[in-house]
Amino acid sequence: MNGIYNNINSYVMIALGLLITLNSVKSYGFELNDIITIAEIGDNSIKTGYGTITYIMKTQQNYKKELEKNINNNNIKNATYELIADYNKTIEFRFDEKRYYVDEKCNDKNPIYRVIESYDGEKVSTLKYVSDEMGVVRPKGSIDNYYNKSQLGFDPRSFTTIFGESVAKFLRGNIQYIGEEIIKEKSYNVFEGNIFNEKVKVWLDKTLLYRPTKIEQLTIKNEKVIIENNYCNYGNDIFLKSIIIRCYSYDKIQNQWIEFNSSIYEIHNDSKFNLTLTNEMFNIEFPKGMRIHDKRINKYIEIK
């Protein structure tokens, strides 16, 4: 590993220098610009990466029973219970500043149990393995010029943002500083703001370039989402180790928040970051003989 991508020590030294500046003005008031500068370094510290993630979603049993009862009583129309069933999948990811590759393998309950997507800098390629009505898995593929990063697969870097906004951008918005909070003998800077007209509270770790370690969102549907991020060292690079997302609905009868499902992302230890990725790592090999839809010319072509 080489270059600025792998030199987290440089980031830390710059951050420490800025923290000295922050401490020097502590007695005169709160200095936000220094924190934004450090957070911006953290926002841009990971440029490339590849590895594997295990994803598990679990729905609380009491919520399942309540939903089933409501469906049976026709209190919920057009409800699809399978949409919230427990499931897990393995996600293989690769990314750099321009390209992306993701391979998601789901369990047998999902009719599309494997999806591979890639953007190689010029085109988007998609390969799906789909179960037909007889349960036979058949591949379907397409190629397109259109690239929308927000719709392309799974990007682990999204969890270091605040619902899509970088930490620096969030801090430059209409926010309120709540203060410092001690959690498990560690101090965090806590801020509140709004994203998409929904209230967001963020706990930032100043020892990790102000990375978000906890995010709490109150939605317009009166639901609460709590995200907990855990970080670790991958060689010289600090990145996420696990992401836990818990969703709550408010029970007026019990007068409390009730958790109805949770999601856990575990990044495998052999994942790598800030390395040079080859062109071959962003290629999808379509099975020979299959026909894919080339949306660039609106024709189906056979893979030779």
C-alpha cells in the first residue's frame, strides 16, 4: 500500500494539528469550522476497496404476529408478508472513485437470489439469476449506458455518510450542537439537524476524523431509525467493521418505542481498502449462449 490513500497517519497528524487549534479556542467558544475541516478529511479518506459483507435482517416475532393478525383481519390491504421475512445474503463489493461492482447472493426464499451489477466507467452491466415458475434458475442480463450511482447496487461507503450526506456537508447545514456525550467511557460530539425534512441526531467520534458512530432519525411516518457504526483498522486504513440498523414504531398503548426489525452488516476481516484495482475486477462474465438485452442499441445479443 502506498500514497495518500494508505497514509492514515498523515490524516491523523493533520487532524491532531487542527485539534490543537480547536483546544486553543475552547475557552472562547465553540469552533465548528475546525471540526468540519477534520470531518472532510475523514469523508475522503477511503478511495478504493474490495471485500465481502454478510447481511442479516431479522423481524421481531411480536411484530410478525401482529402483522399476520392484521392481514388476516383484512386491516391491511395488499400487504405482502414475505417482504419483511427474515433473510440473509452475502455481498461481494469492489469500488473506486469512478467504478463499481457488487455481487449479492440471497437465500432461497428470494426469487432473485443472485444479482451482479457493475459499472466499468463506460457501461452498466447487470446479471440476475431468476427462478421461473417451475423453480428453475435462469440468468437474465443487460447492458446500458445510463449510470446512476444512487441506484447501483450496494456501496459500503454510504454508511459513513448521514443518509447520503457527507459529514462535512451535514455540519455546514442548519444544525444544532447538543454537546459532548460519554458512551462506554468514550466522548462523542453530538449534533442535531434535518435531512429531507426529517430530524436527525448524530454522534461523531473525534478520534476517528469525526466519523458517525451513531445516527438517530425520526421519520415523518413517526418511526425511529437508529444506526450504530463500529470501526476497525484494515492495515493502515480505518473503515467500518459492522453496521447495525434498528427500526422502531411508537406504541401509543404502551407509550414507548417498539423495535420491529433490525439489520446487521458485517464486513469481513480480509477486506482491503485504498489499493489499486484492475480493470478485470469490474468485468462481468456472462454465461456463454445466453441472450442479453443491450439497451444501448435496444437489441438482444447472444454471448459467444
